Amino acid sequence: GLSLIGVIWVSTFALQVPAHRRLTNGFDSTAHRRLVTSNWIRTIAWTVRAAGVVYMLFLQTGTAR
């Protein structure tokens, strides 16, 4: 889980923040495309992390065999 948070933070600060900064000056199709495309890194990482949390909760309930 912690490594996925690291991936999310690196992606945010290395890819999304610069794209947002470029877009504050006005629409830039390259920055927009990069922002939308690179957001998939964060989406997948959050999804995998959530699945891991659900799995750990499942294990904690004692219903896992």
C-alpha cells in the first residue's frame, strides 16, 4: 500500500502538477492530453490500493479460509 502511495505522489508531482501549471496560462492541448493520459497511473494505483485494503479487511473479519 505504501509503495502505491509513493507511485501516486510521484505521478502527481512529476506529471500532473506541471500539466496543471501549463493549463493555468490557458488551454494547451498537449498539456491537457498529458494530464488526462497520465491520470490513468493514479487511477490504477488507487484502484489496486483499494482492492488491497478490501482484501485486508476481508482477512481481518475471519471469513477468509
